[in-house]
Amino acid sequence: MKRLFIYLIILSFFGFVAQTKFDLQIPKGWPKPVYNFKRNPLSEDVVLLGRALFYDPILSKNNTISCASCHSQYNAFTHADHALSHGIYDSIGTRNSPTLMNLAWHKSFMWDGAINHLDMQALAPITHPKEMGERLDSLLVKLNRSKLYKSLVAKAYGDSIVKSEFVLKSISQFLLTLVSANSKYDSVMRHEANFTPQEKKGYVLFKNHCNGCHTEPLFTNLEFENNGLCVDDNLRDFGRLMITQNISDSFKFKVPTLRNIEFSFPYMHDGRFKTISAVLLHYTSPKCKTSSLSNLLKDPIKLNKEERVDLSAFLLCLTDKEFLFNENYSYPRKMFLNMTKD
């Protein structure tokens, strides 16, 4: 027994820890995730570390802004009280926070696709001067002074030092667990429930007019589209063009998922629309028809008032309350209470 104890200590010292595997449940009928789990295999301890970091304002320069500040679980991991994200020192960003769900199926991140790997995504808001405004080296100093994070890292990685790789990969692991696949729509697809007559009409309208960009079952085609929004004169945001420098990408933004749209308002990259009704009215008459306008919107979508109501009724079927109130995704209150940070 004594030898076994010594052996476990040696394994821990060299970074070999026994981790409890975390199996990501792939919903039936969904495509295969694109994330390479072999390079960052999920484990319960690493997910817990990432969850703690996600909710901790220690990631910001002045310890006031966490990831959850702009990505609230109850709003499908975005924010609902303002159009643009808010950061340290009352800074106001230039875009609306995107929702966070089903990210294992995404190849690019941010509204303009500036980040091409989930493991690097958190670095952008952490270092952005209008978001968290922190330097990675300064963050690591703070984390290595914390009894909480030294303990969590030791358990997750068997290392006594908090490293940038651990921070980024653990946040990534927590985000990978945010799977939303249990809305009424999903229950209907599993033949466990039925649409009302109004919802059924809305679903037909959706498939005829919306499914090209908001493709089932993710309700996004994961592409970048120009949906006819006019440029905000103050923000002057030209979308993906700013990343690719390709004129054909002008005014293109990543197509957001419609899952949990009931709770993810305001809508669009700049949060200009507060209601689903306003969004639908936009698509019946897009105002700015530039050369890069999506081919699917060259002709306005024709919907009368009754059809817009029916379509809205279907969109409400994409609400996944199990996801919105899942305690495994929420603030880890007990852990923060039980473990004292320096």
C-alpha cells in the first residue's frame, strides 16, 4: 500500500494524473463534430477548471469582468441588457456577444471568423483592451498566486504550475460541454412530441425561407453571409472583410444559430434588433443590397403578418430550457465557497 502511494505521488509529480473521462453526447442524427478531441481529450477535472475560469473575473485586468459577464447562461450564453458587449473600466465594445453552444461543430469563431480554433478563442477577449484587457503573463502570475487554481490545475493536469496551455484548453473543454439539443423541436424530431398547427405552419415557412442559412439541426450553416444590413455609421463594421481583405467578404458575418433565439436578444452582430418580429421584418425587405448580398436574399422573403406570427411560433420551439438551466453549466458556487483564493 505504501509503495502504491509513493508511485501515485511520482506520477503526479511528472504530470501523469488519472483523469475521469468526460464523454460528449452527440445527438442522434447530428453531423460528426469537427473539433479534434484527440488533442484535448475531455476530462471532468479539466472541464471543472475551465468552468471556474469562465466565471471568474480574475481573467480581466482589474478583476471585474468574467467570460460570463457577456455570456450569461440564462440568455443562451450571450447578454440581453445592451446591444454591444461591455468590458473593463466601463468600456463598450464594437459587437454584440455571440451565443455559446454546440461549439464542437464550429471551425471558426467570432462574428468575422478571426479565430480558427476553439482552444485559442478565449485569448481574444482576455487580451482585448475593451473586453478584459489583460496580458497573458500577468494573468498567469495571478493564477499561480491562487490556492484555488493551483489546486484545480494539480488535479486536472498533475502540475504545480498554472500554464497558459492549461488555461486555454480547460476553458475550451468547458465550452465544448455546452450542447443544446433538447428543445421542443428536438422532441418532435425524436417523435416524442408534436408541433401545434401554428408551429407546424411556421416550420414549413422556416424550411422554405430560412433553412438555407440556418440549417438544421445546428440552425446555422456555419458560413459567412451578407444579410442586407446597412453599415452602422458609428461602428463602421465591414465584417469578414476586415480579416480576409477580400472585397467579396464585405459586410459578411457568421451566421448565428437560431437555437434559444427566444432568450438571445438583441439580434445581429451589433444588436440592432430587439425582437424576433423586427428581425423578420428586416428579411422581408433588406435595406442595403450590395454586391456581396447573400444569393438567398437577392429577392426579399415574402411573409405576411400571419405568416410572421407562425414563423415566430416555430422559432420559440427552439428554446432548450434544460440547457438554459443546466446546473453543470452554471456558476460553480460551492467550489468558490469551499476553496479560498489568495
